[in-house]
Amino acid sequence: MDAATVKQLLQNHLDDCEFHVQGEGNHYDIIAIGDVFEGLRPVQKQQLVYGALKECIADGSVHAVNIRTFTPEQWQARSNG
């Protein structure tokens, strides 16, 4: 598994989001940006992203994931700040 494959899995599951994925082996850092996260509690945001990777987590090809989620407005504010 590589970062590009993880990113593709995420894009296939949440096609209206932008993803930045770094990592190798079975540990990845994921930044997910999309309107889908608006109004959700943190655990709900995490569940959306984990849903795309559940099979990879179950078979061990992905072991550790650090997820940060943003709406486009939050991402823009973070980039400008």
C-alpha cells in the first residue's frame, strides 16, 4: 500500500473531497477537505474517512491513520492564517 493508493480509495468513497495523504507502509497522515464535514461532530468526520479504508484496516494493509478534516472555509482560513 502506498499514499497514492490510499488517496484513490478515499476519493472513490468521498468524491466531493480533496485529500492530502502522506505516509508509507501501513501508517498514513490524511488531510480531508470537503463540505461533507460541515456540521458534523469530530467522531462523525473520522467515521466518514475510516469508512473508505475499513477493508484495508481489517486486512492490516493500513494500520495507523492520523486524520484531520476541514471544510473548504476552514482550510482556506488555515491557509491564510
